[in-house]
Amino acid sequence: MNPDVKLDVKLDIPVYIISVDNTSAFNFGKYFSNIIIYPAIDTRNTSPIKLLNNEIITWRAYNDLINGRKDHFGFSGIGAIGLYLTYRKILSEIKYTNKNVLICEQDCLISNLSEFIRKIKSLENNYNFDCAVFGANHHSNENNKDFIYYKNSFVLTHSILWSPLGIQSILNYINNKIEIQLDSFLSQLIIHSKLNLLMETNKTTTQENHISLLENDTPCKLCDVSAKKIIKENFSNNTSTTNNNNKNIIIILLILILIIICFRT
């Protein structure tokens, strides 16, 4: 729960909220003076083959959309392409900014407002990062710092603060053909030292819906617990069947060996 946080002056950091219906789950205007509700590029009714032919997505992304993703970083629904396209459109439009810019998805919620504002302020004079990710799922257990320099994969992009330097850096890569989801794309950049990313250790933001209004229009089978159970059961059944088949093959081979030995003697 958020206490009633009062500011003498609203923060003047630009906040872009990517929204499919001109709404935001959180009232950013109460604490920030420069709010832009940015209309999301809606690709939910766009044919994957059209995106492929227009060289917006790669064959790998096309196969994920048509046949279903095999990895978590693949696309589970075509709506995620729209989020990606909207994100890079915003970054292209703000490439000459001299301020940090916060980009959020419409279902972003601030779960610890006072800490969130404090951290946002603390980065105003920090020129040593490209972006700071708030509220993500990541692989670090460190929690005694506000942020850590992070070089591993992470999930969720509902609230990211970009520095002017970071915007210039990401624009070198984000306009290429789309192959994997946005968070996975950013993960690859930081793993290969192409992006200097700060990861928030103790989350101050969350999402109203885990399945983002912007990202997925197909249920995420990899995230769903019941689906995981089915996958596990199928794997167990397949493994059991494979083991039985292997045993039968071994028995047949032994019988053939015995027949050959008997024939020779």
C-alpha cells in the first residue's frame, strides 16, 4: 500500500505511458508534471505474414507466432510486436532529450511510491547508466543497494527509466528486425555489454496484470501453472514411453545375439 506522498513540486521528468485505450492504471499526473499517454501501435489484428513480408519481424518470430513459442523469450502473441514497435517509436522521438525519461506500460502500478520517487530523484545526476529497470524479475539476490549493475536476463519492462546516453545507445540496435520479446532483447544487449543497465533490487513497481494488456493476446503456456503441470506430465509420459521402447530394443538385440551364437555353434 502507498501512503499519501505529498510533493512540494512535481517531478519534471517526462513520463511516457504506452496505452492501447488512452488510460493508465496509476495516476502519474499526481506526482509528475510531464505525462504523455502514448497510443500503442495495435498489431493484434495484423497478419504475421504481413509483418514478415514488410521485414518487421524475422522468420524466427514468425514461426513463434504461427506455431507457438518454444522458449520464454519468443512471442506468445502478436500484440507483443505492437509493444516493441511503440517502444522504439518513442525512443526515436526522444533521441535528442537532455533529461532522463520514464517509459511505462499502461498497467504499471507503483507499489512503494516514496521509495520509487526517491530512487527516480537519485538518478537525476547519475550519468553512469543507460537505463534503470524497475519492478522486473531478475536473477540477483542482492538487496542492500537501490540498484546493481546487471548483466543477466530479466523479465518485465513495465517501468524503465532511460538516460539521454542510454537512448542514443539503444537506438543503435532497436530498429533492427524484431526477433524476440522486448525484455529478452534488452537482456541480450546487457549480457553482451552493449547496454549499461541498472536493476532495481527491491521492487517499487508492479503490474496490474501479469499478462500485460500490451504484450499478450494469447495465454502464456510457459507461465501458467496448470500448463506447466501438463507439460511436465507429457514429458514424464514421453520419457516413460521412451524408456520402455529402449528396453524392448535391448531385449530384441539380446535375442538376436543369442540366435547368432546358437547358429554358429
